[in-house]
Amino acid sequence: MSARTPGPSVSRGQDAPGGTSGSWIRGHRVWVRRAREPEEAVFVVRRRLGTAVERNRLKRRLRHIWRLDGGRARVGMVVLAQTPAMGAPFAELRTEVDELMLRL
């Protein structure tokens, strides 16, 4: 067994979860923030939200929303899925992502 090297000490108070740059715009189903790279999207679905099949299905749905609506925004963003996103209908998920994209 190899020893893990501890990561850098990061204060997560205001930028939480896991981010160190930009502030999260919080929705009910997803949180978004600007990405470091323009015109790219990162979709984060934590392991605790469900099985691999469920998490991958949600990531596919979010990527599809990005392809449909990302063309007009073209802003790099990080999307962090929350528990309510797992069972949300596609139309509601798309509406929330659209609203949050406009606020970026």
C-alpha cells in the first residue's frame, strides 16, 4: 500500500464545495460557476448521489442541455449537481440551468 501525499490546504468556507476560484450561483438542483477555460463545461456529479448508471445518466442529460443552450451563452462553466437533480424532469432541469447560465 502506498502512502498518499496530502493535498494543499484549501479554505472552503465561501467557495465550497471543492472550488477555490469564483463563487457558486446556487440553484435548487444544480450550482454553477465560471470555469477557468472559456467555452468549456465541466459536469460534476458526486458519488454519493447514486449508482454509476444514475450519475452517468445525469451527466449525459446535463451535456445535452449544454449542447442545446450553450451555443448562445458560450461561457465556460462548472456545473455541480445536487441531490434533487437526480430525479428532476428534463424540462425542469433545463429551465434551471438556463436561468443560472444567464446569471453567470
